[in-house]
Amino acid sequence: MVWELWNVLTQLAFTTLLAYLIIGKSYNWQIICSLGLLLLTEVMYRLILMPGYDQPFVQGHNFGSYVDTLLMGKINLDGWVAINAIPTAAHTIWGVLAGKLLISARSASYKIKMLIGFGLLGLLIGFGLTFTDHR
């Protein structure tokens, strides 16, 4: 058995379980939870600076790599880290929300507007974050 938590299927198992646990909650609660997961990851990378792992956005020298050395005793040379499962859970939750929207009784035009609107909002936020300090 190989103990590598950065495997995609391992991470999807975590994200699916988390999405399943909150699928019955309100849309707002799920959105807030997903944004909280993203914020948690950002805070961990920026504020938990261990010796040798104090460069939040440098491959092999960040909090995710530190956690991997604790969990698995090694770092993935391709830059994958196990705690990527946390922000990936946010994406899985958004997929659940999109699926719930698509199977709802809402009109097709409403569904398209919502998906495009949230997609554009996500892009704006993502591009906006590129202007933050990544030292």
C-alpha cells in the first residue's frame, strides 16, 4: 500500500464526504462553508510559517509541504500537497450547488444566468487575488 494523500482519488473521497455532509443545508450555508474552506487554506499558507516552510507560495517550501512531511514523510516533487483537499472541497460543494440548480424547477434562462453570473464572479475574485502580496 502506498500512503500518499495527494492522490486525486484520495482527495476526492474527502471532498465528496464533506459535500455529502452538508448537502441538506441551505444554499447560503453551503456557500459560506465553501468560502470558509478557501479562507482557512489561505490563512494556513500565509500565517503558519515553519522553519524551512515559510514561503507560502513557493513549491516545496510552504505549509502544504510541511504537512506532507508530517503525514507522509516526504514531499511530492510535482508540487501536489495533501491539504489541497480543503480548497478542492469548496469546488466540490460548488459542483453540488450547480447540480441542485440544474435539477431545480427554475427556468432554463434563470439557470444559465446564475451559472454565468457566479462563473464571472469567481473569475473576478480569482484575478483580483493575483494582485495580493504573495511573498
